[in-house]
Amino acid sequence: MDVSDAVIIGSGPNGLVAAAMLARAGWSITVLERNDVAGGAVASAELTQPGYAHDPFSAFYGLLHFSPVFRELELYRRVRWASFELPAAAIVGPGRSAAVRTDPALTAASLQQIKGEDGPAWTDLYGWWTKVGRRFLNVILNPIPSLAPTARFLAAAGVRGTIDTTRMSLAPTAVVARERFASEEARALFAAGISHSDVSVIDPAGTPAAMALAMVAQSHNMPEGLVSAVTDAGGRVLTGHEVTRVVIEGKRAVGVETAAGLSLRARRAVLADAGPPRLFLGLVGAEHLPPSYLAGIRRFRYGSGIFKVDLALDGPATWDGTDLDRCGVIHVTGDLDNMALASAQTATGELPDAPMLVVGQPTVADPSRAPDGGHVIWLETHVPPRPREGSWPQLCDSFLDRVLDRLEQHAPGVRSRIVGHAVHTPPDLEAANPNLVDGDLGGGSNALDQQLVFRPVAGWFRYSTPIRGLYLCSASTHPGGGVHGMVGRNCARRVLRDALVRRV
């Protein structure tokens, strides 16, 4: 039997970050990954035509650069990062768009040309971010309660700033956008980040996510790629090993078993980069859980699914908007009312009439992803996992036409440039990665009742579980989805603290 200090189930970013931190602390570490390549939802593949490299799942990692993980694991020197002159943009209609430029003054100037008061409004917002906002985001990303980050935030914000920030965080994104900006373009640019979650612009408490993505794009740009530091720290990653059981002895997790018959003993801990239902109802077994925790796991819900399209083009997309050909991520949102309508249709099981598109252009920063002259584009949009209109095999082609027609409205001629495409519906995404339940890329709904102390189960928000030695380090726990590695970092630090307490 193979023995390690800790066994990590899953090699997604959080699992790898946790593994690297434990290995750096001197622990012997084994990471088990069911797929043949490590990385979880961070991957690249030739999905369409030879020579075209696509990202099947995640692609742009602005939050990672803000995260302490980036510095602590020295990802700035391990990876050659690509970046964009215009990290993000939003389109509200034909010829009507706004973009974040790397220089805040240039962003403000471009917004001022659209509506005079929006330039100073952006400058004011960025000033709040540099003084208060980045500290507030650090509070959110760290474990609850995060005493030192909270103290730094309170010192920077003061009483008035704390009240204003709290109120803004609880308000719907549409309300804050309309209060701060006059033009639909600036409002959409501010709110566009919410299109990456299942929360609507009219839902409470959606503003922190939208604000963070807008401001991180402004201050840190929007880079690509991720590489693990596990093996450099002495850990090992075994691919092609699907964990089928967590071994429980005396109410403690002591190891795992795999489909191939491999048994691994864990001297100190088992960490799972997995969804709660799959982990506890599948790998652990309901009989090992107290009734209250089991009820919470069964209440845990996933968000909307993703309809993902990868396109191989024989030339660049020509956008109906200033400088969008140099932009990394373009959000085709429409105005705030359309954003709310698309979310409402998705939530009620309808395919959106005018879907919000998140469009990535990797080859703008990395031409090596396509043959000479070629480009790749990916599109994603939120959809119901099980549409009322029928099954995904029945609806896929017609909805693909709807998505491409909407893209064509703002990038005229792009359909004629397509030389290959690949489509992933919510069932396809889950089949490729069991953590993407119902095609949800965020590890669970981001609604208010599944954030902070309620994620994944009320009261169990600090990575430990009712089973001693078993920890949850997936996006299904605080602070949630996004490639930032903070769940893995927070979980590893909890594991190390618990081990120290037991030793004392």
C-alpha cells in the first residue's frame, strides 16, 4: 500500500495549489487525477482543426494575478504570461461599446467621449479600488473570519467608507451601475463581469464579483495559462487514476481507493478538489455523515449551465466597435435590461432570445495558437442545464445558429471566416469533467444563500468536514469559483494549523 502524508483528489487549480503548499511545508503529497493530463478545467487542446489550440474550459486568469497564490508559488517566473492592450470590453448594441484599457486614464478618457460625466466617474471608481476595493477583495478571498485583511480594509476605508462599501456590496449590480454611470456603455462595462456567474444584475449581492473583475482587468490585465508548482516542491501527480472511494476508519479519513485498484494511505489528511454531492454521496457514503450535514449537502445546488463554442478562423474577427480587435475578452451583453432578461429566461428554463456572450480572443496575445494568419475565438453563454424546449441533442444546432447570429451582429463577416468549430453543451462539459455538474463552471450557484458562511453547508465554511482528516478544497467552498487558487491556499493553511494543534 502506498503511503503519503496527504492525498489530494483532483488536480484542478485548487487541488494543485493545496498540494504545492503542503509539499513546501515538508509533507509527502500525492495528487490523483482521473484524466490523462493534470489541470482540471485548465487545459488546451486541438478541438477544431490541426494547429488551432483551444481552451475547452477556462482561459483568462486576471484574479490569479491578484491572488497571493501568484506570488507565493512564484507563478510570475514559472510561466510566460500573455497579456492584452485592452483586457475587457462590453457591447450594448451595434457600434456601441466600451473597453478597459491598461491605463486607467485612457479608460476614463474613452468613457468621457461617450458621456462626459462617465470619465470622472471611472476615475473615482478606480481611486476607490486602489485605496479600499483591493483590500475589500482580499477580505473576501481569505478564510472567514479574515482578521488581518479585515483590519487593513477597515483602516483604509474608515467608518464612512466601510458603510458605503457594505451597502454597495449588498445592492444589485444594475442599481450600482445606474447610480455611478450615465451611459449604457459604461454601465455594461461595469456590470459585464457578472455574466461569468449565474447571478443576475438585479439580484442582491452580485456587485462584488462584477466590481472585482472590472477593476482587476483595469489594474492587473487579463493573462492566460497556468502551471502547477507541485513537482518542484517535491510532490507527485498521478494521472489516469480515478478515485472511487474515500476510506473511513473510526470516523476518520485514512486513504483512498481508485478504479484501477490502487490504494493510498494518508497519514494526516485527504483533501478533495471535488463537488460536495459527488464527494460525500459518492466517494464517502451518506452513512458516515451526521443528518444535519447530509441535509445541507442535499440542498446544495448548482447554477446555470454553459454553452461553449470554440471557433477556428482563417483571419481575425472584424468588430463593429473601436479597438475591439485588440481586446482579450469581449462581453456582448446588451444593456442592463437585456442582461436581466437573459438571466431570467435561463433561470426559468428557457434558452435566452438574446444570449449574453463572453467572447475570448486568445490569438490577439498569443498568435502561436493558430497557423499563420489564423485565429481562435471561444464563446460561452449561460443556459439552462435542461431546457424546457427539449433535450440538448435536439436543440444544439439551432441554438448554435442563434449564438453565431448574435456574434455576427457585432463582428460582421465572422461566420464566413469559420474553418472549424466545436460545441460543448452542459452535459458535454459534465462528461468531460465531473466537477462541472450541469455544465456549471463555478462549482455551485453564486446566489447569496450559497456564499460566505453558507458555502457549501451553513456553518461548514472553513474547509473541514464532519469526517476527521477530510477537507474540501474545491470551488464549492468559500470563496468560490474562478481560477485564483485561494480555496486551495486557504484549505492547505487550515490543514497545517489543524496538524499543529494535534501535535501540540
